[in-house]
Amino acid sequence: MGLHSGKFTDYTYDEKNHLLKVFRPATVFNRAKQMEAEGMNGEIQTTHQTYTLLRNHYYLTRRDIVSEKTEVYILNRKKEI
């Protein structure tokens, strides 16, 4: 599995059909998809952007590879608080 964090801000509301349409920037989705494709079985990989959000709450290990413009980390386990 691959996790990547980025902006997710664009949406529209269709009043006629009562639909909320959310637009995901392709870069966020594609980066997570790339992380999954390059992943190791049974592991959750994160990009550096997601690492910065999770590092205070989870143990993560830096992987030896650097994937297209970002470092890769493996999510290990939650920290005890």
C-alpha cells in the first residue's frame, strides 16, 4: 500500500442534482499509486510528505530507495503515548 499527502481542496456542488463533486489533483493520486506499485508485500509505504505528518505518532523506517523526487518510508507501528 502507498500513502501520499497533498492538497485536496477543489470541489463543486451541483444544486440541481444535489451532488458534491470533489476533484483530486492527479499528482497526489498518482504518487500514492506509484508507491503501491513499487511497494513491498505486506508493508505500508509513505512519501516524505506523509512521513512529516506521521513521525510524531508512528515509528517509520527510511527505505534505501528514493522514488521520483521523494524519500520512501515504511510504516512500522504506532508509538505509545
